[in-house]
Amino acid sequence: MDTGNAPKLVTSGVIASELNVPLHRVLRVLRTRPSILPTAYAGNVRLYRRDTIARVRYELTAIDARRCRREVPNNG
């Protein structure tokens, strides 16, 4: 059986590790973004395509940007 064309799937833990962020932040993004869906399941473990890493990175960056904008004091 040739598995050379099989997609490389990752867990939420691998995503967190590659992005160097706490797992709870990745889980929150995966739970609250309906457009990011698991590709497969291995028992109770959700598996995602590798391109999901970039999507999660984008969402975390957007969250951080919104958070920074709120923290800027209004001097006007």
C-alpha cells in the first residue's frame, strides 16, 4: 500500500507547538471559528491539514492586534 500521497495531518498540540503559543489559545480559535474544520478524526483526536497552521496563526495575530488597539489610551 502506497501512502506517499496521503495528506500530512496535525493535531491541535502540533499547531500550538509550531506557532509557539499555549495550547488553550489554539483550542479557542479552533472552537470558535466555524470555517476551520478537522479533516479527520483518530478516536477523539481531531486532525487538521497542515494549512490550518497558517489560518490559526492569522486568527491569533488578528486577536492580538484587536487587543493592542483596545489597550492604547485615548488622549483625545
